[in-house]
Amino acid sequence: MDTEHTDGNGEFLLPRSRLANERLHAMIPGGAHTYAKGDDQYPDNLAPVISHGRGAHVWDVDGNRYIEYGSGLRSVSLGHAHPRVIEAVRRELDRGSNFVRPSIVEVEAAERFLATVPTAEMVKFAKNGSDATTAAVRLARAATGRPRVAVCADHPFFSVDDWFIGTTPMSAGIPAATTELTVSFPYGDLAATEDLLTRYQDEVACLILEPATHTEPPPGYLSGLRELADRHGCVLVFDEMITGFRWSEAGAQGMYGVVPDLSTFGKALGNGFAVSALAGRRDLMERGGLRHSGDRVFLLSTTHGAETHSLAAAMAVQTTYVEEGITAQLHTLGERLAAGVREAAAGMGVGDHIVVRGRASNLVFATLDENRQPSQQYRTLFLRRLLAGGVLAPSFVVSSALDDADIDHTVDVVAQACAVYRKALDAADPTPWLAGRPVKPVFRRLA
């Protein structure tokens, strides 16, 4: 830590970040273009505004350096400014980025994607995950003639579009009639899902879920879901925005051997560049094409969906993953981090209160109070101490740019944070260590 930029308590001084946050709120609703990046997700007056990043590190506008986790909301899995990706992007920038007809890069990117995810037969690229998942829902409705969408209730986010956001506490502006067409099922419970499909017999167009989350799917669950979808005539959609590449190069479907009808990819696909993908069965995907005799589906039609440099980034990412064994690296780094954090927490007597969960390549942490209930106040305390130690970690999701020294430093900072956490638990009150309002959940009705 640079002690010149810290106060008497060892916390970073962020005058420029505070000013930048005020400027952001004056012009941008929420002060960020993604709610999960909002300053309400960070302790009061400790929301750094980033200047630049390289590898596993970022610097804020005040000159402070951090080890960063969850980079770009899990999108920058190779680290910032990865040489192979930047080289591929730079090469295309000199050749033009967008044309009135498809470029040859679109052919090459589709071929590369379908070779990497061989369970899919066709692919269409877009810019963000929401467009891809909504396109999957639209295809499913068109193919089945059914109105309802069944989403997994245990997964936090699928789309910014009405069919999903209407089911969250931030449903303002969305007609109830739209929300009523979305129903939910619990992850891992085939019997409950079958009950839902029976209750809405011949009404459910698709089941959409993340194939894996912070826990492994129960044995036989995904194959059982595949059988249920077939038996009830609905489309099975895997949202692989997170699991894509982090579970295996071919996503969770490649790891578990269960083939969905449609799947969506994003995040790690571009290593921070804007690219997402809808992939799946030819007979479904072609409904949005020109070689289908039925009613046409307006699938995905985006001006910037085929920007050459973003597709070049995606191809470079896939090549790097395969040639350098990135998924295995992510798991190795995550296992080292998880073991260190658990040992540090246990050593400070808070092993039951700071809980690391998830697959090694996709670690999150829970902050529990003295009654072992999730607590935003204790999360605030923990984040505050991590930031003081130069660790920016809304999660513990690793990138392959981390090295052992980064992990060791993170574990040391976690140990120091756990010592403060123990004091708060003993006092049964974290308030003295918050220095301001607690962090807030993203999905809430009121600001």
C-alpha cells in the first residue's frame, strides 16, 4: 500500500474518486452504467473510480493500486490489456470496424465459436447478454407458440428486459401483464419443476437457467431437466454468461455433457470487449434466418453486433483459453485463494461468518452476522478492510493474470480484515467499524 495516500487509519484517501463520483451522478443515472458497479455497492466514501488496469491490477484516479477480483463483472478473465487480445484487436482496427455487409471476420468468428462449443450448430453475435437471452426467449415462444417463460428462481439475473426485470423489486415501469407471463422454478428440484410444467400445461415456452452456480448441479439434475423439457415440449435454455469458459472452454454443457436447445455466452468471451453470443440447434436458430418457411422471428439485429475488433477479441480469447489451458489456471488460482481465505478466517475465529463459496474459478463470499445470517453491515466492514489493504474484491472471482504473490497478499489482507470482523462479532455490533452507511443490495425498490 502507498502510505502517502492513506489516512491515520490506514485507509486510502480518495478525494479525486469522490469528486469523480459526484460528476458521474450528475450526468449518469445511478452514477454507473451497470448497477452492480454503483458506489452504493461499496463503503461510504470508499468507491474508487478507475484510471487504468494491467493484468490483475487496477489503479484509481487518486493513484492507488489494487489487486482486482471479479474484473469487469467476471468479463476480464485473462487480465486487463492481455497482449494476445490487444494484438488481435489492434490488427482489426487498422482494417475498419463496421461495414454495410458482413465481413470475413464474422465467418471466422462463427467457425471458431462453433469449434469451441461443438454442442451448438449455429451462432449469432451481439453486444450484451440481455439481448442474447431475450432472443432465446423470443425463439422459444415462436417455436412453441406458448406465452410463458420459466426462469430459475435461485439465479440473480438474466436480462434487463421486461420479461425478467418485472420479476425483481425494481419492476417500476413494467406492466403486470408482462410479469405474469414469467414463472419460476427452484434449482436442483426436478419434482417442483415438473409440478410447474403440469400446472401450466402447454403454456411454458422455455426453461431458462444457469446450468451451474455456486454449487454443483445435483447428480442427474441437468439430464433430468433435459428430459422434462422434451416431455413437456418446451425449449431448454442454458445461460452460460458466467459458466462459459470458466467451467470449460465449451461451458457447463461441455463439462456436464447435457446439450441445451439454446445457450447464451458473454462476459469472458471478449475479455472486456463487448461481445455476446446466442447459440443452439439449427432448426431453432434458422427461424431468425432466411432459410425457413415459417413466420420470421426478429432474432438479433444490431448495428454493432459484428464489430470486427470485438469478434477478433473473442477469437483471441478462445485461442488463448485452449492453447494455454486458462480454465485449469483459473481453478488452480481459485483453489489456492479459497484455501488461504478459509484458513485465515478460521485462524481469527470467523470461519463460520466469512464463508467462501462456489467453483474455484468463480468464488464468491458471504458475510454473516453473529446469528449467521447474511449481513450488509458486515459486508461493508469486510470490504472496507480489504480496500484498506489494496484489495478490490466485490467477489473472489479470479483472473488468470493473478500470481502467487497476489494471492498471498490477498490472504494477508483478509486475515487483517478478519481480526476486525472478530471484534465486531464480539461486540455484536459492526457499526463502529462502518464509518458511514452500509452497502446496499442491487435489487431494491427504493434508492
